[in-house]
Amino acid sequence: MTAAGPPSAAARRLIAETIRSVGALDLLLMLRNDPDRWWTARELSDALRCPTGWAERELEHLREGNLLASAAAGDGEVAYAFRSAGPRLAEAVDALTAAYATNTREVVRLIFAARR
């Protein structure tokens, strides 16, 4: 087994600028891994077992970071899907996804360090 290298500069930048917690990263990756599906905060909170209010705030933060699109879902709810604004941002998410899969500890460390 080979050691995983450090996350790329693009992945580090995405963490520093947009990812506020490991939970937020899990939320982003859930949407990224199923880009054709539109999720409401309630659906995601059920899937991730997190508070709906927290999921709503994080989804909106990720949308403001140009990582998600949103649309009315009915009953006053909003649905979100992974839609990065441009290839550079999509590549950064891909790099972060790969880093999280191969070097989870370092990605988690970077997330916590960015929040200090």
C-alpha cells in the first residue's frame, strides 16, 4: 500500500474558502456523487442524521460558494443539486473528493485548521 500524498493546492483552497466542517464536506460529497438528484434539506438531514436547520444553512453556504444550484421544490422547500461554477471549481471538488478518500486524516486536519 502506498502512502497518500497531500491534498492538492486546489483542494486546500476549497477547504479554506468554503468547507466549514467535516459534516459540510459529507453533505457536498453526497450531492456530488449523485449530480442528477435534487435534494431538500430535510432529505439530506434524514440521510446524514443531522439537524435540518444546519443542513439548510450549509446548503445555502455551498450554493453561495458556487458549488450547488437551487430550485423550488414545492411546499416552500428548496432543492439543491451539485453544479459547480466552471471547470476549475469542479476539478477542485474532484481533487478534494480523491484526497478525502485516500488521506482522510489530512483533509480533516485541514478543515479543523481552517476554522481556527
